[in-house]
Amino acid sequence: VNNGKGYNYGLEITAERFLHEGLYYLFTVSLFESKYKGSDGVWRSTAFNSNYVINALGGKEWKLNNRSSFGVDSKVTVTGGQRYTPFDVNASLNAGFTIFKEDQAFSSRNDTYFRWDLKFSYIRNGKKVTQKWYVDFQNLTGQKNIYVRTLNTKTGNESRINQMGFFPNVNYQITF
């Protein structure tokens, strides 16, 4: 039976500067609420109801000469914790597979998500080829953002799998 209801509302503010004289930035703040009412008549948060997202990114490029440049780019993201449904540990142990507390759907939330990326690049333009070398430090602070929570149905132990930690990415790109 599909007779539930839902709503999403919020506010977003954006400040942006397009690339001009080697500088660009984009800053966004989103504040929102996302709820649904299922067949039991109870209003609950949706899985996507983190309540806020803040993104800030920007960069600067310096011309070294007519054919080459050096750049620095950065991005920071902060969001409210992702919602999840708690496990019913006792029922899961008895059943031998994961059972959730559906009457508490999306009532729990992970810690705040934070990620900071920082990239340094060198670009050299040729007559027919552009070469780019860059070092991209992803998740520079090594923040342990949760990807998924799991339950061992034999022991009842809950664990979490985190997203990628600090990752230095070194690249060379050639464009014809």
C-alpha cells in the first residue's frame, strides 16, 4: 500500500566568483528538513535528513610565463550526520540475520561528516599538447567518516566501515 506522505523544505544560500584573474570560489550553505509519514501514521526523518550541508571551494592560479602556471585548489565539506535505523540486536541474534528496529527508522545519526581536500598543480601548455602534474591530498585531516554500520549476527557486535581516510593522489595528465 502506497499511502504515505512526505515533505522536504529548506533554504540555500550561495556565493560564487567565476574564474577571474586566476581566482575562483563557491560557497554554499543548505539548511533543510526531510520527513515522511508511513502507513503507521508516524512522522520520521528520511535517510537524507542530515539537516545541513556546507561546501566551500576555491582556487588560485598564477601564471609563471606565457606557457605555464601553478595552481592551488581546495574544497571543504561539512554535513550533519547521515541518518540510519538502529539494529535490533536480540532479534538479529535469534534470527541469524540482521533485523532493524523499523519503528525507529532513521532515528539515529552518524557523527558530523567533514572532509578537506587540497590540490597543487603545475600546467604547461604546448602548441598541440597540454601537460598537467598535480598532487591532490584527499581527506587531508584523515577524518574517519562513517560509510556503513554492520552487525555481526553471531556475536551481536556492531561495527562500522569508514570511508577512505587520507589519500595523497599524484597524477600526470596529457591533453591533445
